[in-house]
Amino acid sequence: MKEKFDITGMTCSACSARVEKKVAELEGVEEVNVNLLSNAMSVVFNDQTSVKKIISAVEDAGYGASLHAKRQAKKGAAVPTEDPAIAQQKSMKHRLIISLVFTIPLFYISMGHMWHVPMPAFLEGTQNAIAFAFTQFLLMLPVVYVNFSYFKNGFRNLWRRSPNMDSLIALGSTAAIVYGIFAIYKIGYGLGIQDMHLVHEYQMDLYFESAAMILALITVGKYMESRAKGKTSDAIRKLIDLTPKTATVIRDGQEQTIPVEEVLVGDYIRVKAGETVPVDGIITEGAGSVDESALTGESIPVEKKAGDPITGAGIVSSGYLVFQAKKVGDDTTLAQIIDLVEEASSSKAPIAKLADKVSGIFVPIVIGVAVLATVIWLLTGATFEFALSIGISVLVISCPCALGLATPTAIMVGTGKGAENGILMKSAEALETAHKVGTVVLDKTGTVTEGKPSVTDVLPTEGVPLSSLIQIAASLEQLSGHPLGNAIVEYANTQNIPFLQADGFQATEGQGISAVIDGKHYYAGNRLMMEMQKLPFQDLQSRAEQFAGEGKTPLFFANEEKLLGVIAVADPIKPTSRQAVSELTQMGIDVIMLTGDNAKTAEAIRQQAGIPTVISDVLPQEKEAQIRKLQEDGKVVAMIGDGINDAPALARADVGVAIGAGTDIAIESADVVLMRSDLLDVVSAIRLSHAVIRNIKQNLFWAFFYNSIGIPLAAGILFPAFALKLNPMFAAAAMSFSSVFVVSNALRLKWFTPRARSAAPATQEIKSSERNEEIVMQKIIHINGMSCPHCSNHVQQALNAIGGVEAVVELENKLARVTLTGAVSDDTLKQAVVDAGYEVVTIE
């Protein structure tokens, strides 16, 4: 069982380490991750413990805990209406304003004599020392009051022997306040005995302004930190905001607008141009284009028609659609993406373990250093005031916050940025491991290739009619569900060839299929199946090898007596596959294609995609073994696939990457999901991992460097040689800056951008024996003047209106990809674009 909790009261990494340790000690808890940035905790536990026990353990550690808001909603409990991050930001802003309102005049009064600025008469002179001191005390009290949580949490955790950042602030501020009160009594005593030297000495050594300034500056840092923290989760908030509040459903023949939460599976929903799709479903009526960039990162709207799936959060760019709801609520694609991003953001990367170990002992060590430094200075003859200021400075400058925020801020921004670009990291560990990848293994079908094969050649043996071969082949393949078989079935449908009844269907893994038609056994498969059935295929062997050499897959068809013929099916590579392989190679990554195709077909695809190495004739169950073999050779392996047979290999790989259009089981087994089904996103995912890990290392370096320099400086190590001593107020400012610096550095990841997609598919000629060598040509038209989705839709409609033309317009790249199935001149294409109001640059 896995549950997520919201934690209150944590202020630094020492807090999160304490909570994590306390919960981990519970019997039955298998895994616990505490995220300081989001104030959240995820716990994996069994029946030996319960939610109640986990909450009690957190409370025993000195903090508050409750089920995550979304979990409460599922259980029917009331949930907070305001984002906790926003609420914290408002609270900090309120505390900051009050702190500054009283700290500024306090600072003016306490330091005014140094700057010779005008001062009220009742505060000037030794004779008014009590008024001078007591006024400062009164101005300090509101600052202490609004920031009392530092003292409450700090001393409570100190009492529980789990000191945190608040403990350091509370100790430092309290020491200053107590000494200030002591000074007031000494001033009163001095006035009573008329010892003006004693009065003047303590009048100049009041620490009320230091206590107030420490609290105010820490609050400034906390406010800036809360604002920056809010920005780190922008991606999640943007995803949440994508869901419309209402949906227009058709019930009993009437349209009615209802809250999206009330939409039921099976409801018919109407959406028109400009509206957002509320849930996932299947289109039943209408046609139009849908902008799915919020989910996939792809800016070009997708054309949709009846029978096509439609995903919630897409925006209808044009047209009118009615669809039947299939997934609602937490089952929609958007809801699952949000859960995925939240889960990854709150998970912990292995690199964070170092910071966790340090955080667990950091605060006690700092307290020890502060006490030791104070004692040493006293023993060396320094005044008590000097030694006290040293101790306060050490306490205040130490910053466990920077250590605690170094990793989660970068992880949250990185996973959010990935989600914006259609790259879903399922855990922080996957995000970290991706930067170590040295070998990328690619499945072929649907990964390197389009995954939508089509028939290219039909070659019957002598005496077998062409239509008869197609009929037998389609009758067998309609039962297989294999992509290659589907291509044959689709081709038979276009030829209006009827199917025959096939019984006794059997699939032989790694060979093919068989069935009984009209009392006779028929076989469809590769060369191995023909050999196993002892059927001669030598007459067509040379042509089959020729097809394979052209990158086509030859499928043999036979009955129990003889070979009937061969049908070649081609699956073209994706437009960006070659560019992706090239970029991976340039990054020093070995690229290997793993396929069940025969060696010749695999070699042809390898050459087209520019892949250095190919392993062919691999059975589905052998893919996992191939990944394991690479790992045993010491390689960190990423496996990219989309099918059910890829799931074991995806799970075995160090980083499993599922193509978004693939099967649910492949996505479930993977560590990274690519929504766009584009291999260039593999390059972007690895680059994003490099950027995040580099950012984390920068943050950790700063945190360790800051503390290793700041603490000795505050302890007065430079005073004997250079008379340099750190004032407690400057120490507080430095501490605040440290946390803000770490969070701000992580926010730089928002500037990460994937590499532009510049690859273009090669012009293809596909030949089919049964259609008199019909030629299908592809051309690319570069166009100027398109600036929005409406422009691209306009151009696309103009081109598709031409007979024999199928066009897809890419707004991002300012071009149209045109497939010609007839004789269409370049002048005709150019004129259509010009008539639509745009300029043709070139036609390739």
C-alpha cells in the first residue's frame, strides 16, 4: 500500500531527515520519502502498520501530518481550498511586513548615534538610557510575536533532541534578547549608583536590534524562498488548470452544462472550436483539429474524425465534435500525468542521500561549534559581549535549508519542465540515472519506424491467382492482430476482397500463424515457419531476400501442400529517427537496434536510420536477456520500446523508456514515458537529466561551500589576524541568501529547451505488384507567412482539396509534408498555397 501525506512544521533538511527516520522505524514501513520542498511524504507500507500510526509517528517527531489533499477527497473528507504553497507565501508576506514596520525604526534608533542622525530628545544622552533601551525592547516585541513559530518549533525540537534550523534561529535570537534584558537591568543599576561609565557601556551593547534584524532577515529569505518554491511547481499547477470546470453533455437528447466532476463514463459530450476537451473518449460524430500541445508538447493540431480517440485537456482548434466519455476523473490521461509528475517531484534521487546524511548531524554540530567558539573566546580574554556575538553569528549563519533544498528544487523543476515537453519522468531516480546512460537500445516497430506498415508487393507463385493469395492472407491475418497482418487486412479491404471463415487459429511465437480454411490447413509466417512445415520456398527465396534488402518484411503464405506466394510489407522509419540516432551518437552514446526481423530487413532499416549496430532475429523473450548481457558488460542501458513484448526489457534496463503511443503494459514497465512517440525526445530526456544533475551538483557545492566558509568566518577565525568579525545581522542576511540562491539556481532549469526538430523524411517510392508499380511520392513545401494554428489549418485544407494530395502542415517548422498518389505538378501545389494567402519558398 502506498499513501501520500502532507507534513507541517518542517523548515529545513534536519526536519525532513527526522521525520523520515521516525516513520522508517515503524514496523511494516517498507519505504519512506520526505520532500522538504513540497512538505510532503510518501510511504509504502504493509498491513503491520496503518495511516493512523504513521501520523502519530510524525507527531511524535514534533511535526503535523495528514493525508494528502487528493487522498482525502477520494475518501470524501473536506480538503483545503487554497494551495498550501500560496497560503505559506501569504503568511510569510504578512510576517515580513510587520517585521519590517517595527525593525526599521528599531534599527534607526539603535544605530542613529553612529550616523549622527536626528534623534528624539527623550532617547538621547546617558541620562535617558532606560528610555533608549526600553523603546528598543518594545519595538522588538511585535517582531518576536509574528515570528514566534521559530521559537516554538525551535525549542520544541531542541527539547525532543532533534534540533533543526528553527532551533538555531531561536537560540541565537533568544541569546540576544536575554542579553538585552540583562543590559537593561545593568543600566538601571548603573543609574541607581550614578556609575555613568557602566550605563554607557551597556547602553552601547544592547542586542535587541540584532534579535529583531535576525528574525526580519530570516523572514525576508523565507518569503523569497516561498515565492521561488511556488514557481518550482508551476508545471503541476498549469496541468491542473488545463481541466475545464464544466462539460456540455447530451442526455435524453438535451444538451446540459454540468461540472466536469459529474461526467460519467458513457456520457456523450459536445465540444466546438475554442473549447477544451473535458475528459478522454472516442469521437462518435463530427470532425475537426485538436491542439494537444499541453499534453504532448507538439504544437501542430491533430486532425480528428469519428472513431478516433480524444484526450482531455486538448483544445478544439476548428470543427465540431461529439464524443463518448471513456475515462473520467482520476482515470483521465491528464489526471494520470499530474499524478506522475507529482510522484516524480516528491521522490528522492540517490544523489540526495549525501545531503540527508549530513543534515541528520548538521544542527547538533553547529550548536556544538557555537558553544565551543564562545567558550574559547572567553578563555582567550575576550569580553562576554564579544564572545556572545560570536556564538550568535555561528548559530545564525549556518544553513541546513540550502542542503535540504539543493536536490528537491532541481528535481521538481526538472520533472515539470519535462512534462511541459511531453517527457514524463516517473521517478527522481530515473531522472538521475538517465545522465549515466552509455548505451541506448531501440525496438524497431513503432520506435524507429512509424509502426503503421503497408503492403508494398504481392507476388503469388505460378498458378495461384493474385486475388486468391490476398484473400487467403487476409483471412488468416485478420485473426492475428499483428501490425504486419493488419496491413494485409487493410489492403484486402481496399481491394474489396471478401474474407473466408478461418478456424483453429494458432500462433507460433517467432514463426507465424496457422488456421483451417475450408478444411485445409494454411500457414502464414517467416522463412522459419516454412522450414518447420517442410514446405519448399526456394522459388521465391531470391525475391524475398531482395525485399528484405530494401527494408521490407517478406511474409510467406502456404497451405499444407505448397507455397502460395509472398507478400512484402514495409514500415517506413519516422522522420526524426535518423536525426535522433545521430545526436545520440554525437553525445558518445552507443545505439543498438533490437528486432525480431531477419538480418537483411534489419540491415536495411539500420542503414536508413544510421544506427551503428543491429541485433536481428531476436525472439520476444530474448530481448530481456540481451539487455542483461549489455549490463553484465558494465554498460548503463536505456531501452526504448512500445509493445507488450518490450515490457520485460523495459523493466530490466537501467532506464526504460516507453513510447507514448505504445501499450499500457509497456508504459507501466517503463521509467520514462514519451507522450509524442518521437525518438528526438529520448535525446531531450537525456539532456534534461544532464542539466538537472549538473544543477543539483551546483546546489550541493554551494551549500557545502557556504557552510564550510561561513561557519569558521562567524566563529572569528579571521579576527586575530585581520580584526574581521561577522556581525549577527550580516550572518542572518547571508543565511537567507544561501537558501534563496539554491532555489533560484534550480529555477534556471525553466530555460531548458529541447533540440529543434529539423529532420525531414526521405522521399520514398513504394511499389506494389498488383497496382502496376504505382508510385507514391512525398514532397516538402517550405512556406512563409504562417503564424498560428489557424494559418496552418488554412494551408492544410487548401492542399488537401487537390485530388491525389494528402498534406500535413507543421507550423513550428514552417513547412507542409505532401504525399502525392497521382500526377500533381509543383505549380499546382504552389498555386494552392498562394491562393490561401501564403508564400511558397521552395518545394523539395
